[in-house]
Amino acid sequence: MLGPEGPGVRELWYVLHGYGQLAAPFLGDFRAIDDGSRLIVAPEALSRFYEGDAQTRLHKDAKVGASWMTREDRESEIADYIAYLDTAHEAILARLGGAEHAPAVTVLGFSQGAATAARWVASGRVNAARLVVWGSQLPPELDLADPGAPLRRAETVLVIGTTDVFATPKLVEKETARLRAANYPFRFVSFSGGHRMDDDTLRALAGTSTDYDATGAV
């Protein structure tokens, strides 16, 4: 966690890391918006693993990463991490004085964590004011056209770097067309850079910058 705790917290951000990352170093990417007004919480995915080829690298020297899920027993893994995030959220609210004192919640997911974030907002017990999908897209199985879908209660912001090798222009075009076809409200924000977090964009989303240009916003 990064930032103050207690009833005076104005905003609560949950930031979900991407595939192969760990929570603590990912949390460091959010120091740009640690201004004393928000508590930033980085849960770590439940499945850790050693990166690299086990045949050629000793585990004691291998980098450790984490994954939110794989294709194996997919539905159970999704249910597990939604329950885990719900439990973490309840614990955080208790530390902040209870649900009646809950600050505005932003759920941000980066890369693989973006699908996790969207599924949690759609099916979990978090009452998010905003969902930030960064360097990825909304999960294909979610019903975006349902006007009563819980996902629509949150403002959705799609953030993509101009040189992101995973969220390519072709993928972004396809995703924004899908959202528009479903009449799903969203804002699109781009920044100059690749598949990474960006300090200036974070400050703009946090409202600590006046240089926010949501070009292409819908």
C-alpha cells in the first residue's frame, strides 16, 4: 500500500499488475500520484512462478513473477481472484472506518490485470467510480450492451501507449469499435510510449495535472 490510511483518505485506488509482475515493484509506478490524498493498494495475483527455462536456470537465481490466471480451470481461477479481491477490499474499508466512510474508488488494471479489474468491477462487491483499462481491452465475455450491467456504473477509461506492442493500433481500433457498437460509454486516452505506466497520464487521471488531453474521448 502507498499513501495515508484512515477516515481522511479522499480516494482509494486499486492497481492490478500485469502478467509476470509482482505487486511491490508495480506499486512503485504510482509514486507520481502519492500526494497524501489517496490510498493506493496493489494486490498481488495468487499464482507466482519462476520465469525462464527451468532446464537452464536454477530456481534460486530465477526471477519470480505472478499471474492472475491461465486457461487451466479458467472459471474457477476467475471466481477465486474475484473472491480474493472482495476480501481485500472489505479489509481495506475496515481500516478506513467502514463502508459508510468509503472514499471514491478507482480500479486500474494494467495488461493482464486489466481483464481482472474489469471482471472484478462487473462481478465483485467493489463499488467503483472508475475503471481504468491500461494497455489492454475489456474481457470478451462481458456483456457490454446490457444497460443495467454493473460495469456501466463505473466510468471506463481506456489508456493505450502510442507504441504499445501488445495493444496495437489494429487491436485498439477493433476494441473501440466493439465498445461503440455496444453503445458502451468510455473515454480513450493515449500517451507517447509503449507497454508501460506513464507518470504524466497518471497525474492527469488523478486530477493533479492540468495538461489532460483525452484526444479521441467518447
